[in-house]
Amino acid sequence: MYFQFILLVLGAVLADEIDDHHTVSRVDSNKYSVEKEKKFLLYDVNFGEGFNLRRDVYMRIANTVRLLRESGENYILVLPPWGRLHHWMRMEVALSWRLFFDLQSLNRFVPVIEFEDFLDETENHPIDQVIYLQHYEEGWGTEYVRKFDERKCLSPAYSHYKQDETGKWKGWFYSYEDVRARNFKCVSIQGDSGTLRNLLKISNYTSMNTVMIDRGETILHENFGDVHYWNARRSMRYSNDLVEIGNSFRRKYLDSDDERDKTEMVSDWKKERARRNALGGPYVGVHWRRRDFLFTDNQKFNDGQIAIIDQYLCAHARHFIGSHESTFSFRIQEDREIIGFPIASTFNRLCPDKNPNCEQPSKWKIVY
Ligand SMILES: *[C@@H]1O[C@H](CO)[C@@H](O)[C@H](O)[C@H]1NC(C)=O
């Protein structure tokens, strides 16, 4: 504590010196990094994709922003409001990320901003460019190469974006009626977060301050399951409200709490360390697919929040049994890897009646 205090005081003295002797116009750019102009990257995902796949697409785009920042571009990621989701019973729109996730944690991976705040900050100016990602019409060819090319728009691009009478482009834009884009084009791409970084670094886009990528699910993870994948995933902590609801349910009905279950987490995910000694509450979590949203009296929460509370409970169970190839189950398995459960307690699945020895899930283990 004493040492920290001294450092702070020294820092203040130095800052004073700089203020006294150097005006902004005389900043030596070899000595001080001048803050680069802020740029905003927006994105959206195909209408048909559900909540849990969208969470995965976030990780891919967040890694693009990380790569852009590492290459010297001051990009901020604009969080796409949730809504109009395929599996959701209630057709809510324009839900902000803070209803689901802890923004402070997200911000520790790459800087993020809610769409509403982005609109305020840019005074609702049109977005400079929408890039609609699509596959190559001719297919992937014989070998997989990472590439992109501006191409004529394939269906359904023009049913989602149309020019208004002033020539500006109108699209869904998360249900916000007044949002427009100045330019719209289609780019065929095959690749990953790094390929998208390369696309945004070409001269066509470097002078633009706001670029929106639609059909973000078109790109893949650069290296699925590597440390960047897990860093992005670990930054996606649930909102305090949802964690509190989950914890009080555990205490009240499941005789479960973090201390006894050995599931305590440090408040900053960057300080998490590898461990495998989590015990979990005295219950089994099972993701048994029947149909979506059997809940009836939960008007307090939206469908995405209910999904997260369910996942949170399954993530804290002593054992978890998932559904085959389900993104809902994948997100639970990841949470359990982050909490630090033994592998055998997590990677299990229900088998069909006729095949009691069915193949068990791939073990995507956490990497630090
Ligand atoms: C970039 O701009 C050039 C010149 O207009 C164009 O030929 C090229 O296709 C563009 N590339 C992409 C990926 O948009």
C-alpha cells in the first residue's frame, strides 16, 4: 500500500511538469503517443441466428477489434442491440447489452459502447459504410484460402438494404428507424477475425470513422479455442443482476453457494488462473431439449435473461449433462471451464434411447 501511494504521488508530479513545460502543439510524437482518432466498428448477425450463436459471433468480432487495435487503429466495438430473435417468444427489440452482460468486464478485452451511446456520441450522423458479408458465389474451391473481394450483391442483400429518396441506405439497424448509412457494398469473404481485420485495413475503409459489418457470422474464429478465444469468452461475464438472481435461487432451492461449492471468482477476469478444483452445488444440471421457453410466469425477465439464468445454474452444478451440438450447452461447458471444474463433470451429453453409448462431446478445454 505504502509503495503504491508513493508511485501515485510521483505520477502526479510528472504530470504537472508536462503541463507546465509542454503545450499540446509541441508534443514530441516520438516520446508521447498521440491518441489516434476514434473509430467505431458496428456489426449485425443474420436474422435467423439465435442468442447463443450470436454470443459466439461477438467473440469473433471482438477479436477483429483486438487485432485492429494491435495494428494501431483506435477502434471501439459498438454492441448490437438484441432483439427480433428467432427463438424468443417475446418479440422484443433494442435491448441493451447491460441487461445481460457486465460491460466493465467486456471493456477489459476491447473497448465497447452500447448502440444508444454511440448514437449520442456521433450525433446520429449516417454510418460511413455498411459492408454486407457474403460467401463466394462460385463456392470455396478446392483449397481453403483466406480472401475477400468486392463483388456484386447476392440475394438477400438488397432485400435488407434499400436506398431512400436522398440516396442514403436504410436497413434494419436493430429497429432504429432513423439510422442511415452513406455507402453500402457487398464483399465476398472466406476467412476469420484476422481476414476481417485485413479487409478493414485496406485503403477503401481506412479513412472512414464508422463502419458496419453485416452478416458477421460469415467469418470464423482465427484459431478456435486458443487463448484469444478464451480471453474474449472470459470477458463475457453476466450482469450483476442476473448473477444475483442465480445465486439467490441456488441458496434458496439448491443448497448451493460459492464458498461451499468452491466456485468463487475473482472480480477481474484478467486475474483468473487455471484451476480444476471447483466442486459445484449438490445437484445435477441437465440441458434436455424439448422446446424453447416452457416458462410461463417470468414476465420480469426477457427470454435471453432467462436463458442466462438457466445456464448460470447449470454452470454451477456438480455435474452437467448437455445436449448434442447445442450452442446452449456449449456456453455452459465454457462457463464451467472458466469456473474451474474437473473435465469429467462437464463434457457429458444425453444419448438417444436406441444408442446408450453415443459419442460424447469434444472436450474444448480452457487455455490461459
Ligand atoms: C476497394 O476499392 C477498389 C477501387 O474502387 C475496388 O476495385 C476494390 O474492389 C475495393 N475492395 C473491396 C474489398 O471493397
